[in-house]
Amino acid sequence: MNAPATPDHVALVTGGNRGIGRAIAERLVRDGYRVAVTARSGEGPEGTLTVRADVNDGASLDAAVAQIEAELGPVTTIVANAGVTKDTLLMRMSDDDFTSVVDTNLGGAFRTVKRAIRSMLRAKHGRIILISSVSGLFGVAGQANYSASKAGLVGFARAITRELGGRGITANVVAPGFIESDMTAQLDEKTQKTYQTQIPAGRFGSADEIAGVVSWLASDDASYISGAVIPVDGGLGMGH
Ligand code: NDP
């Protein structure tokens, strides 16, 4: 188990009501963080504070961060996890299919980080962890919107690293491969099998395998890592 980064450690996980975000929130609770999750619906896991927020809606994030800071204290770790897919071939992709996915996956991370960064600057300590995807660097046919949004997170993390690296704040990207969740359950069995044959590990990963890497990046052990992209993909995207 990784030790939490500070004695007054408060972590915010977006989209922590299900899937990978939920597993990350559970892990950070076990690590000893005070954990808040944002959710549009449902609840975060036991031991977390659930706040309603839509990452597309800046006002709801303003209210969420204010509530978290009032109830748990200043946020020191952000996990920008909320994300969506709207897959289709480029020729069929509408302007809205593109902009809505980029606005949720990339814009949502920006809006979340921007609102929680003030307390990190005051504390001279912060961990920003952005959940990207193998799709962002490998490129996936039918995911022009999603791949672009996830690649954008790499530039975002690296700009933050240059801007705030001297203030005790790190920003890193975790790039999961295929992970068992509602998102991959949408793929039919034949497609799942085809993808599995391309993964050197021969299987999809679990949300807990992502959560373990996030836990480590948030810990003191990762204090000198920033602007990095950590693939957690069973070897699928080698060469990032
Ligand atoms: P799920 O579809 O299971 O969960 C997505 C989460 O994001 C939900 O909590 C959802 O909330 C939340 N969310 C979506 N849109 C918004 C929004 N506008 N505002 C607030 N919350 C929102 O996905 P996963 O758990 O699989 O994925 C989590 C992250 O990991 C995503 O960023 C995804 O792109 C990434 N990823 C996943 C992979 C996989 O194989 N599963 C592979 C690579 C990356 P709600 O319940 O309200 O819809």
C-alpha cells in the first residue's frame, strides 16, 4: 500500500460513481485519503463524499469544489477520470459528436483542475492525475474525437508541469488500455475477442490495475515524476 502524500490529504475523483473512477476512489480511501467523488447520478463508494457535478458545467464544478473544501478541506490530489465515447467513422462524425467528446474529456479535465488548483498553490503541494487512454497515442479507427481528446490531455499535463512544476505540483497521465467496465461492455463479443488477440497480456485489464497506478502516482514515492504518460495496457500501446 502506498503512503498518502501529506497528512491532510484530500482527493477529488471525477466520475467516481462507477467503473475505473469508482475503483480509484475505493483505493484512495484504503490508502487513507479523505476522498470526494463527483457524480451526475448514483453515489461514490463507502467512505467517500459524493457531490453532484457535471464536468461540462463550470458552475456545478464551482459548487462541488466549494462543498468539498468546506467539508473535507483543501484538495491536494485531483484525478480527472470522467470521460465518454461517441465512436463512429470520421465521414459520419457530426460536429457535435466531435466537440461534445472533446469538451467532456479534455475540457472537463481543464475545468476540474482549474477550480481545484488554488488550494494546491497555497499548500505548495499537489498531484494531478489525468485518465487518458491508449487511444490517444496509438490512435483508434472510429475514435477521431476520443483519440484527439485523450491526446490533448498529454499536452495539458505537460503545460501544467512547466507552469507549476516549481510549486510542488506534479501532473501526470495514465493511459489505460482495454479495461473491463461499462465502456468496454458496449463492444460486442467478436470485437472484444479481436482486441484481446492484439494485447500482449492476452486479456483486458481490471479497474483495480488502474487504481494501483493512480495510488502510486499520488504518493510521495512519485514526487519526482511529472509530465509522464504511464501506459497501463498489457503492452498494447508499446512505443508511446
Ligand atoms: P464508464 O463509462 O464506466 O464511466 C464513466 C464515468 O464518467 C462515469 O462515472 C460517468 O458518470 C462519468 N462522466 C461522463 N461524462 C460526465 C460528465 N459530463 N460529467 C461528470 N461525469 C461524467 O467508463 P470507465 O470507467 O471505463 O472510464 C473512466 C475513464 O477511463 C474515462 O475517462 C475513459 O475514457 C478512460 N478509459 C477507459 C478505458 C476502458 O477500457 N474502460 C480505456 C481507456 C481509458 P455517469 O455515471 O453520470 O454517466
